[in-house]
Amino acid sequence: MSLALLFQSADASLILAYQPYIISYSLVAILVGALVNENNGMQQQLLLQNNELEVKNTALQTLNTKIQGIAERMTQVRENERKVLSQTLHDEFGQSITAMKLGIYIVEQKSPDVDLESLAIVKKNAEEMYNNVYDYCTGCALE
């Protein structure tokens, strides 16, 4: 039985007596409908915001991956530069110092009037330079 039929068959004094309740129920129904409508709107907004955050998060992950790739590349470049520097130092200075040591040896063997004490100091310095360059070169190559 519908509400309209109930009102048609009811006594006017009964309707008048229940009128405040009917109005209250109607207002509650309107408020509940408004709240449900507002809740649906807020859910839509949350869904949109979640989608935007997912898009931004994906973009952030992509940038993070690019940054990691750049950092790895920089590390490779730095390692390659160290290897090249190490090889260059070893080749250039190592050969020069070895030639100097060989020259000192030849002078020691063929020149009897040379100051052997001074020559020993120069020889020791050349040996230290060679060891320092060697240590630096192997240290650069390992880092």
C-alpha cells in the first residue's frame, strides 16, 4: 500500500496530528539524500586525485630510473678517466724514470771520476719517484 493511498483513506485529524512527523521524516530523507550525494562527489574527487598521484608517481619513478642511469654512467666515465690517467702516468713517467735510472747506471759503470755519493742520491730519488708513480697508478686503476 502506497503512502498516497494511506493518506487518502486516513482521517484528516489523523493526518493533521502526524503532520510534524511526516515533515520530520521528509526532511531527514532530504538530508540523507544530500549527504549520499555529497559522499558520492567526494569519492569521485578522491578517485581523480588517486589517479593523478599514480601518474605523478609513475613519472617520478621514470625520472629516478634516469637519474640512476646517469649516476652509473658518471661512475663509468670517472673509472675510465682514472684508468687512462693511470696508464698515461705509467707510460710517460715510468719510461722517463726508467731511462733516468739506466742513464745513472751507465754513468756509474763508464765514468770512474763521477761523484758516486751524489749519483747514489740521484739514483735513490729516481727509485722513489718510480715507486710513487707506480703506487699512484695502481691505486688509480683500482679505485
